[in-house]
Amino acid sequence: MKKTFRYFLLLFIIVVLMGVVSVQAEERTVQIMAPWEGKGRVFLIGPEKLKFLGAFEGIMYIQDAKGALDAAVFVCPAVQEIDAKMNKTTINGNCLIKTENGDLVFAELSLAGVIGTSQGTFTITGGTGSLEGITGSGAMHARTALGAMAVDLESGAVLEAAAGMAIWPELKVNRPD
């Protein structure tokens, strides 16, 4: 009876330890630089206020703390509101990031600032394939000429060639093992 109890106790401890090890995530910090292009439509929503409905897309160049480089393509459908009178802008959107092996990462962004530059947060909400369960967050900075270009457009105009740069100086990423 004692041997059976010890055997089950040992088996129970092993199962518990395996569960603890399997739920631990690998956390790492990465830096990302991403030139992008934007396309969409611009609408007048008030006196000297505009709303851009469109998407930003490009390539993310990712570097981890060890210096390893990686790249991924992304598209971020987003809404940008521009207040030309107050020289303010906000951007809210989602991102789909596709890695070289076809895995996907989903994220949300929320930025605010003045026309031409904004700061905010970038939050990774999940992934597919080997990145299933991925999470993370960090600061995001964006530079763009979109606001200055959009101010002179008519309501409903299509904007084809907005360009800019996004930088994540320190994005903390948690990947499940």
C-alpha cells in the first residue's frame, strides 16, 4: 500500500511539474523598425477635422537583445482622426503580421500626438501556428506625412501614397514554449 501511495505521489508531482514548465512563457524584448505605406479615403468630419479610413502596410525589421535579425510583413487597418486647427491626431487600429514561415500575429495599436508624429501603445493579442498564445506590449512611435497631405484633400478623396515610419523601441514579447 505504501509503495502504491508513493508511486502515485511521485507521478502526481511529475505531472504537476510538467504542467508548471509547460505554461511558462519565454519573455524577450525586441526592437522593431518598420517603413510603411498607407492607402485609404479621407473624409471631412467637422471644421478642419478629417478622418482617414484605410490601411498601413510594410515590412517590420525585428532585432532581439542578442542582435538576431528577423523580418515580417504587416498590414494594419486603421482609423486616423486629424484636427488641423488644434494640430492633433489619433490613430486606432489592428495589425496582422505574417512571419516568413506563414504564422500570423494579431495586434492592436492606439496612438496620439501632433500632425506628423504620434506615440502610444502596441499590444500583441494572439497568433497562429508556432506563435499561438503569443502576447506582448510596448510603446510605439509613428512618423507620417499623412496629416499634412490629407488637410488639402476633398471629403471622400482617395489617398494612395502616404508614407511613414513606425518604431517600437522596446516591445516585450511572451511566447509560450
